Amino acid sequence: MCKNITFKIYFFVIFLCLGKTCLAASTDIEYPSQDWSFSGIFGTFDKASAQRGFQVYREVCSGCHGMKLLSYRHLSGLGYNNEELKALSAQFEITDGPNDDGESFVRPGRPSDTFVSPYPNEQAARAANGGAYPPDLSLIVKARADGANYLHALLSGYKEAPKDFNVPEGMYYNTYYPGKLIGMPQPIYEDGVEYADGTKASELQMSKDVTTFLAWASEPEMENRKRLGVTVISFLIVFSILAYFSMKQIWAPIKKKV
Amino acid sequence: MSKNKSKNSVVEWIDYRLPIFTFLNHELNEYPTPKNLNYFWNFGSLAGITLVVMIITGIVLSMNYTAHVDYAFDSVERIMRDVNHGWLLRYIHMNGASFFFIVVYIHIFRGLYYGSYKAPREILWILGVLILLLMMATAFMGYVLPWGQMSFWGATVITNLFSAVPLVGESIVTWLWGGFSVDNPTLNRFFSLHYLLPFLIVGLVILHLVALHRFGSNNPIGIDAKGKQDTIPFHPYYTIKDLFGLSVFATIFAAAVFFFPNFMGHPDNYIPANAMQTPAHIVPEWYFLPFYAILRAIPDKLGGVLFMFGAIAVLFILPWLDKSPIRSSQFRPIYKLFFWILVFDCILLGYLGAKPAEGIYVLLSRVATGYYFFHFIILLPLLPNIEKTRPLPISISEPILSSSSFSTAAAVREKK
Amino acid sequence: MAKKENKNRRDFLVISTYAFGAVGAGSFVWPLIDQMNPAADTLALASTEVDLEPLEEGQAITVKWRGKPVFIRHRTKEEIMSAKKENLDNLKDPQKDEDRVLNEKYIVLVGVCTHLGCVPLGQKTGDVKGEYGGWFCPCHGSHYDHSGRIRKGPAPVNLEVPNYKFLSDKLIRIG
């Protein structure tokens, strides 16, 4: 009987893996795997890294990329307290309105405001970026296969193009972008930001930090999810064992007869 | 329980007027069930429970969802980020769809292996195929609701299938869309139907159970219970067995929900729908892949659609295609072999459905599609004429027959 | 004897299995209920700022806060006097006027009758203000005075004073 269950689980796993290979097979480029704080069943976000990553987003990425699914209050998940969030959000200018005269006005941000978008709409964003649309980053890690490794690879994938490779005006050569031509100029340079906590802002560090931040932004529920998962699964395993032995007990007289 | 019942006068009073307790006692407690069911018989109850979980989580999700092209994507993300336990409910619902199909597919293959569709269970089987059809429609429309790229393009491609219908195809598609492309009216009606269909499924499940209880469960040996010695009451034997099955299933399900919630999903569906740009590789959800492969295997548009629907239609007439009077594969060595080939064939079709329609994959898809229909339409009707079946046991309680002589299916029929 | 013990152990095992199942099913119910509680974005809903500059003595404005009306009245001297001098013994829900205002000129109230949630009249010039000159709820006839205290009718307590503060002399933030 035990064998039967093992077989079932085995069958299931094979089934899933097969399915996944089929789906994953659509990407041709392999991204180097990084050692992320948030990977694995017990993984959590490195809060300090994610906070630095937020700084990188703010000072570098947010010029072109919005994150419209996030509000400043969500940053409490990175360990900011209420006062810090109020102060932080107040640094942003929010266009609100209409007021009693029917007009829009600008006011300092509040924690309940969503992240300020760099452009009012997609057309404006395209116009300002030579036709390319800088995607919203709220879900970027979930919206790309192997998202975290992809982002990290992409950010550090800017190389000198081979001599025979024609790079048109306004495009940049990136080994990890499909087609190797990307509309985004290299965003991260050494000491591009001055980290508040004194960490050396190397390219690698910045890219890791901002990826950690974006991974958090994609799945802010992840830590709760995994924590609850450990509890629920422990409970279910105990329950399965109890149910198994209860079943054995109840069935004992029937099995004996056979 | 039936004896305890009379002690409670309130229960007795109600039962006299509305015999609900007698009914439940009869159908869930005393209900005589073959005593030799194996774990594959767990999947029926698992499917029922999964359906209930899907309906419950679906109802609460709909309390927080907005069916409008401008708000649908964001409202789902609000569920994920701001609604209390929203991420949990949504991941249960999202993965629940996949697990529902896993359970139901195993349930179907169990039926195929043990010949559960054969007389007198033909209507039971047909109701099951109808449930499968409704499940597919429900799952397809549910996948559209988050309004991501895969939602949008999945909806576009699948609704376009109907344009293959001669003469009125285009009109049907326009009617389905409520416009000239998949847009807000489409999303609204899909939401409405996605909410409605599960309740129709519940209705069919009830009929499925009524039909099941008419003759009781089939069993691994495939011969009818010949008396009390072959059956045991459903409770407590199968309640506890189903509970154990449920606990194992729930553990695996929970592992997916809590640790790999997007494993069976597609990253592109976290990109909001964009009518101006199709993702590089669009694939349906994994549970549609075998059918998708059949669709693409046929070089003709109408033909592809017909074969795809035919793959399910053939299941409706399966009870009459399979002429063998022997139910269980245990006694049909050749059928057993072909059964496993069919399983492999379906998995292969699933694999091919995820591959681009080019090169060797197209050829393989055609071969696999060919086998699928060959299996049902040619093999099953002819097999009894050539297959030497193994001798059937006398009864469930005496499964081992001393004689090891082989007899043909025809001979068995004669004996009957 | 040994047999009986064995049976007890079996019952215990089966009962604990069912109990575990019940606990499991029970805890699954909580997320289903909790999702109907206010979500994080609702709880964080923006506070409302109101400029009192244009509000002249005797005038009132109604602003929306958390989906409900908030009454702000710039009270006249007489209204303030009448609210202040009221003997607390006459009140159903005794509260001093001083405890209900930050600046006695302005009374800020949640405009929802404490009886069954209707919006009382009394904000507009022509409205019926009730026997005590403050607000009057037309649904079931509750009368409120110049301090928004319940004086007559079925409402059990005074109109609620929302959490607010003066950012400057003429600017308040509610919430």
C-alpha cells in the first residue's frame, strides 16, 4: 500500500515536471543562477538589500519605469515603520484633484498613494523613449520566466557588440535580451547611487539589490505564504498519518477475512 | 445509525415528513460498496471535494473581482496584495483548476482501465463526459478573467475556432465576442458564465451520483457483486479511506499553493492584456495541451476543430465502441497494453501541444492524433475478436480461479 | 479486558482523526470570512483635508470621508453659548461641549445618525433642524443640539466626532 502511494506521488511529480519542461522550453537563453535570499521553501527577502534596491529603483529606474500596483504603505513590508513611510511618501509630488474649483493640484504624497508614474500614459512614455515602452515593474519578476535571474542577467548583460553586429541608433547590445538588442541604455553603473547604509555600490551589488526589491514587489505575500505553508503542510502530514492508521484499524477485520 | 435514529424524536419527526435522514443513511452510510476498491477509486470523491473548494473560493474571489477591461487585472492584483488572505484564496482557486483536471483525468483513465463505462453504466459515463466538457468551458473562461496577456490571447484564439464553422462562422464569433474583438462585453459574459457553469456541473454531478448508486461502483475485477459477502457498507470503510486520500491530496495541493503557486501558470499572464501585441509563444493551460496538439495536427482549419471536438465526442459513444463484455483490463492482456499506449499517447500529445508547430513536432502530432482515434474507433470494436481474455474469477470474494485456462471473449459471452 | 483497551485505543485514534479533519476544515473557513473585512487599501484610505477659510459664521459644509458625510459647522456665538450652558443632567448621553470640539467655533461631526445610520438634516439653510436647533434625523425623528448631542428620539448616543486635527488655523485634516 505504501508502494502505491509512493507511486502516486512519483507519477504526479513526473507529470508536473514534464509539463514544466514543455512550458519552460520556450525560452532559449539560460540565465546564470544567483543565490537569492528569497529562493527555497524557507527563503525570506533580505530586507536591507531590498531597501537598497528601492533606493536604486527610486534614483535610477523610476525615471522611466512606473510601479503602479504599489503604494508607499506597501513598503512597510520592507521594514519601514509608519513615521518613516509618512516622511518617505511626502517626498513625492502627487497630482490630485479636482479641488472645489474643479482643478487638479499638486500635494505631497501620503502612504496611501500609489507610486508616482514617470509618464501620464503609454503614449507619452513611448514618445519620450524613442517608441519603446518601459514596462511597469510591479510584477516584472513574476511576468518573466525565471524572473529574478533574468533581471540580474539583463542588468549585467550590457557588453560591447561584436564587430559584425549592427547596433542601430537608439538600441543597445545586451547578451541576455531576446534578439540581443534592447531599447534601454545600460541603467546601472558603479556608484550610480550612494547607499544610505554605506554599502559599496558596485554594479553587481546594485543589480542584486534592485532585483531583490523587484522580487519583493512582485510577491509581497511570499514570506507569509511560505510561513503559513510550513504550518499547513505540517498539519496535513500529521493528519495524513492519523488518517492512515485509522484506516488500517477500521479495515483490519475486512482485510483479515480476505 | 439507522437504529440510533429512532431514538431521536426530532429526527424521526422530520424524517417522517422529509425522508432526508433515511436517504443519507441509505446512500452514504449503508450504501453497499465492493470491498476490493483500490486507491484509484478515491479520485471520484476527490473531484467532488475539489469542485466544492473551487466554488467556495470562486464565490469569495468574485466578491473582490471587477469584471471590466480597465479594472480586471488590477482588481486581481488588489486581491493578491490588499485583500485579507486574498493571495491564499486566489492561489487555491488558480491551482485548484489544475488539480481538478489532474484528479478528473486520473478518474477518467481509471474508468477506461477498468471498463467502468460498460453496461449498465453507460449513462453514468456520458454524464461524466458532459461534466468534463463543462469543466473545460468553465476553466477556459476562468482563465480569461485576470485579463493578462495569456487570458486575452487564449480567449482570442479559442473563440476564433468557431470561425471555422462554414457560412455562419464569422457571425458566431462576433456573437461570442459581443463586438469585433475580445473586449469588455466578452469579459463580462465570460465572468457571468464562469459563475454559472459550476452550478450546472454540480447538477450533473448529482445525476452522476444517482446513476452511480443505481448499480453501485465498478471494481478492479469488473464483475458485479454477487451478494453481501462481496460488499461492505460505505461508512466507515470508504469514508475513512476517502478521508485518507483527501489528506494526501490536500498535502500535495498545499505544497503547490504555498511553495510553487505559479508552477503551472505562465509568466505572460502577469502582463496586462494588450490587444496590439501577441506574446511570442502562446500556449493554453496544460490541461488543454493534448487537445491543442490535435487541433494543430490537422492542416485544415475546420478539420482541426472537428478533430479536436471529436476527441471528446468519441468518448460519448465509447460504451458502444468497446464490444468486449469483460470490463477490467486485468483480464484483457492486449487491451491493457493498448491502454498504456493510449496513456502515453495522451501525454505525448500534451507535450507536443506545448511545442511550436514545426518540424518533427508536426509529424509526431499527426501520428499521436492518429493513434488516439485509431484506439477508440478501430481497435476497441475489433479487439474482442482477436483477444484471448484471462478467466474471470467467480466472485469478488473468491478472486482466484484455480483453472488457468484461457478463453476467448466470445466463449465468455456464450457462458453468460 | 485487553480487548476492551484495544478498542478504546482504536476509538481514540479514529476520533482524533475526525477531530483533526474538523479543525482543518474549520481553519479553512477563516480566510473565507476574513476576506470580507476591510482590505489593506481600504484601511489606509486617505485622510481628508478641509479648508475652513471660506466657511463663514452660521454656515455649514458637508465633506465625504471614508464614504460617509462629515458635517462641519461654523457656529454662531449664540449656538456656542447654548451648547455650552446646557445642563448635563438633561442629556441622554452626557458630554460637555468642550470635549466635542477642538476649536469651539467649529463643530466637526460624522453625519450619520447613531440610531440606524441615516444622514440627519440641518446642514442646509432651509433644512429642518429639529427642536434643539442642531440636526434632525427624518428617518425616525432623532433631534440633535448645536453640539450634535442626542436630545430627543430613538438614537442612543451623540453624533460621533471623527478623529481630526487642525493643521493651521483654518485647515483641518480628518482621519
